[in-house]
Amino acid sequence: MSAANPPPLAAPEPAVARPPGVREHRCACPASMALAQAQCIAGQLQTAIAQRGRATLAVSGGRSPIALFEQLRQQDVDWARVHLTLVDERCVPEQHPDSNALLVRKHLLQGVAAQARFTAWLDPPPWPLGLNEQAEELADPADPTAAALRAAPALAERASQRLRALGDVLDVLLLGMGDDGHTASWFPDSPGLHEALHGTQPVVHTLPRTAEHPRLTLTRAWVLAARQRHLALAGAVKLAVYQRALAAPSPALPVSFVLERAAGPIDIWMAP
């Protein structure tokens, strides 16, 4: 008796077309990705310095960019001509372990890179209080989150003023992405997301539903205006989210708004 015919192979999913300007760099591991990205960024900073006398660099926080920061600080860059700032910040004092400014000082502004000028976004508390409906909805007005939310509009305006002082266009901007498809502090289905995606001021405040602390974040307009943009992704989950985000811009995957056709050039750094 003849063997049963094997079942037909399932058709592979069609590849998602890359929008023009999406440049993918596939690396063997996160460590090699951090080194290659650091070398690329260093070259872009030096080019900006040669062309305009200085370079501006905006970086994201969290744990993911630490390896990149530690590689970047060793690169041959005229750090005294680099103006460093943030892509987003948690509304916490700088001494708090979740502060992005603290992360930058510990892991990037070391050695020769300590010569860079760093524009943090937050002054030490107490912060100015303002009217914010999100804060009023919290049960305990003495809760630190409620206090940060009351201050958030004023904090965002101060941060916007500091960004404008650096110029209208950032030279190099570094993004990461969470498993939920957020980038910067653009979180899916969160208060402030619409303003982050459609506002024209440099910085707005957001309130993630799935992460701690109110946030300040660059708006999409300022992210897309940067001359050079980078997005780093490591791990199977994030790579799968990235593939979905390429299909079309969607608030369910906010990172998609830096990948769409109209967003312009962006370097994607990928590692398993």
C-alpha cells in the first residue's frame, strides 16, 4: 500500500514591503549591534560637528540602551561639541533609580564623553502645580503619581523651552521599542498619546496604563524632524512586533508612526 501523500505546505506569509528610507542592519547578537550602532552614531555626530560646529544627540532611557551607551562613550567623538538631551523622561527626581537623566549620567556621560553638554528636562522638586484632569481622577491627591501629574503640563512646557534652545532640528535621535509597540513614551491606549502623535510643541506629557510614572516625551513632529534616527530592536518578540508595525501606522502600535512611508529615513538595528 502506498504511503499517504504528505499534507501540502502552508503558504508563507507575504513579506511586508519596507517603506522607502527604512534601512535595516541585522547583527549577530545584541553586543555586536551595540558596537555597530555606536560606531555609526559616532560618525554621524562627527559629520554634524564638521558641518555645523556642534552636534545634538537625543537618547531614550530604559535598560535596553545601556550597552549602546557604554560603547558610544568610547568612540572617537569631539564630545565637547556634543549637546546631549533626552527623547523621554519619567516624572521622578533625578536621584530616583527610574530617572532617564540618571541613567545617562551613569552609563553615557563617563570618561571622555563627560565633556558633552547635557540638557536634562526636570529640575529638582518641588515642581510647580497645575490643573490636570488626569491627576484629579486619582483617589489620593497626596499620591506621588498625582503630584507628578498635576505638575506635568508645566514640566512639559519647561522641557519644550529647553529643547527649543538647542535648535529646531536634532542631529541624531535614538529610539527603542517595548514589546507592546511603544516608542519614546508613546504608549498604546494611554492618555496623552494623541498629543504625542499630533502635537507641534517639542514635549508633551503622557500617562502610560502599562508602565510606572507619568512621562514627558518628544512629540512625533520633533522625532521625525531629526536628521538621523535610529531604532534598536533585540529579541524575537520585538522583531515580530516590528514586522507588524511595518504594515500601516496604527495607535495600537505607536512605533509604526516612525516607520510609515512619510516618516523619512530611519536606521533599524536588529539582533536575535
